[in-house]
Amino acid sequence: MFLAAAYFAGLGFVAVAAAQHGLTAQQRKTGLETQRWRILGLGVAMETLFLVPFLGILMLPVGVAAGTILFSRCEASSAATERGVSGRAPARP
């Protein structure tokens, strides 16, 4: 039950940034389906902080910022994958 709540909390934090970019629910679903573990990690961290009284309220903006960062990294990695570019630096000779 905790993991399901954590996943949907993480998805909610990422959905804020996706909505700001004008993505529909279907576009969010297809764009974030490869990032399930990262979304779950964000949700677990935030749900754990919500267990501490008053700390959850103070950390809510941090969760939104973390969701925005996660969304932008997911978007950048998917754009690089579409172009055929890896996220790694080129090897030095």
C-alpha cells in the first residue's frame, strides 16, 4: 500500500511539470513509462518525509522542484534517444 501511494505521489510531483509543458495525460504516460523506478524513488522519499509531522508541509515545495528536475531529465534523455545521441561524454583517445 505504501509503495502504491509513493508511486502515485511521485507521479503527481512529475505531473506538475508535465502540465506546465502542456502535455496531455497520454503523452505523460508514454513519456514517463520508462522512468517508473525514478518516480517511485521520488515518491518514497516524499512519502517518508510526510510521515514526520510538519516536515511534510515544509518539504512540499522541494518535492515539486524535484519532480520538475526529474521531468526535465526524462525529457532530455528521451529527446537524446530520439536523436540517437547517448547521454555520455565521448571517450578520450
